[in-house]
Amino acid sequence: MASYRILRNKTHLLVIAMVLFTSLGNILLSMGMSKIGQVSIASPGSLVNAFLHTVTSGTVWLGILCLLLYFVSYLLVLTWADYSYVMPASAVGYPLVTFLGYAILRERVSFAGWMGVVLICAGVMLVERTSVRTTEPK
């Protein structure tokens, strides 16, 4: 029983890390790319200019670093927890991104959008009640 509790705790910790890193990474990428503005694909010069602004943006690089940390957390958690647990549990990141978009990026979220957030949270709570691992480790 103690080993299952340890497995569940470390799985929760990494799922939280995944959610935080992916949410923050996506918000930072959005902030960085919105500073660059709309990019016209009709002009090669515009594409080159956008590329140069993108690769020199500290905000974009911080977003990429966060998403890299998300990916490492994701790979680690999949070594000890079932995919059928990890992916639905990490869906709590969608409501977090919605909230951060509203709070930080000043995006408008419709009533239907907030109701979707509530449904996602309810689904995550249901998944939380399941076992983190149903198969034997290889």
C-alpha cells in the first residue's frame, strides 16, 4: 500500500509539473508571438523578418524552455503511470490556460467557454478517482 501511495504522489507531482510548464509555455509563446504581430506569407521578406524577430525573442525562448520541461516531465511520468491516466489528468491544463489567457492576455472567454472549462474539470476529477497504473511494470 505504501508503494502505491508513493507512486500516486510522484505521479501527481509530475502531472502538476506538466500542467504548469505547458500552460506557462503556451502563454509565453502567445505573448511573444503577439509582439511580433501578423505575418504575411505572401512576402518572403516578411517571413524572414518574422523569423528573425521570433528567434531573438526572449519571451518565445522562455516559452520553448517551459514546453521542453513539460516534455521531460511527460516522458518521466509515462515511465511509471498509465497513458490512460496521465493524459486525462493533464487536461486540467486546458482550464488553466483559459484562465491565464483571460487574466494575463486579457482575452475574452464566452459563457460557453467557461462551461467547457467546468466540464473539463469535472472530467479530471473523475479520472483522479482511477488507479494511476493498471499494468505491471516491464
